[in-house]
Amino acid sequence: MSDIKKLLLSAGVPIAPDRADALNVYHDLLIDWNTRMDLTSVPDAEIARRHFLDSLLPLTKAEFFPTGLHVIDVGTGAGFPGLALAIVRPDFSVTLLEAQGKRCQFLRAVCEELCLDNVTVIQDRAEVLGRTEGHRECYDRAVARAVAPLNVLCEYLLPFVRVGGYALCWKGPNVTEEMEDGRAAAEKLGGMLEAPVSFSWENENHLLSPIRKVETTLPSYPRKNGIPAKRPLKKDK
């Protein structure tokens, strides 16, 4: 049994043997490519735990991940969590959105190596693609991990989500400090911020912050490139 499979099973994440093999290939490609470009600063020995386990732990909450989801991972970087989700859940259709061309090159190489037909890689910005027909309010789930504070993520993610779907934000314990402004931003964008969901494993605490899409996002959002991060939506004083 591979180390990644043992790790995931110890945390209660179900995984088929062939999917564990595919994750191992992805893991090895990441380490190899990382010698030539900036994909992750995590030490090689910690990649399985800090990237793969963290990305896949939320699958233990089945209510957020029913079958056949159409998912977009915004600011996917080296493919976390979106590519890991696509490998473990081939029933998902996953779009990986990344602004950096070299990272997109890596993501396409992994997809080609693993013959993944449920993944699309797009090089673009969330502020642009979130206004594009065929992507705006077309996804069941918009996900992001280690990208931005909650209020900024709301503007990046919610324009992609259909009414009734969810934006899902992978977060650490400090997410409580982001809740007030995150809640205000979600409301302005047609969302409702729900309580964080905790995933404990050994001595670590992983959190998922769900934002349910309750109404259509106003056409004025997302704002132009860079504006959501420079002038994030906040609670009115």
C-alpha cells in the first residue's frame, strides 16, 4: 500500500487502489517539476500530508460532494485541491483556473500522463473568466485553497457558482478572524456564509468554509483585475 493511500485511509478518506496509484504519479511529477519552477515551497517529505491530505480531507463530508459535480478550482497553483479531487473522484468534471502559464504547463502534463478526461486547464484570471458566458454561474462548486482572505475569495468564487451551489474555501484556524468581512462580502455577492466545518487529523485542524449561493450575483461583480484584492469588500461601518 502506498504512503499516500495509507495516509488518506488513516484519515477516513476513501480511495480506490488505482486512484492512489494516480496520486503517487502526480506526487512524483510535482517533486520533479518543482526542481525547475516554483510550484510549492513545501519540503518533499511533507507534500503528501500538507497538500494531498489537506485537499482531500473534505471528501469525508459527503453532503458537500455528491456525485457528478461540475467544479472549478480558482487559483489552483500546482493543482490543489482541484486536480487531487479530479483524480480521486473521476465522476467530477473539474476546471483548473490558473493565471501563470508555467503552472498551467505542469497541470496539463499531469493530465496527459494520467489520461484524465475529466479535467480542463484554463489560463486566465478569476475577474475575467467570472464574467464569461459558459463559466459565469455554471458550476456546482467553486473551490480555492490558500489563495486569499474570505472576503476576497467571495468575489473570486461566487460569480462562478449557480444558485443552489457552493463556494468552498480551504482554510486554517485563523479563519474566524475573516468571518465578519467574509459574511458581508458573501451577502453582497448573492451568497450566505455558513459555519466553518472542522476536520481533525492527529494534532492538526483543517477547516472548510462553505458559502451557499442563494441568489444571482449582481452583474457589477467581479470587479476589474486586481480590484477585489486591492479594495476587498468589507462590512459597512
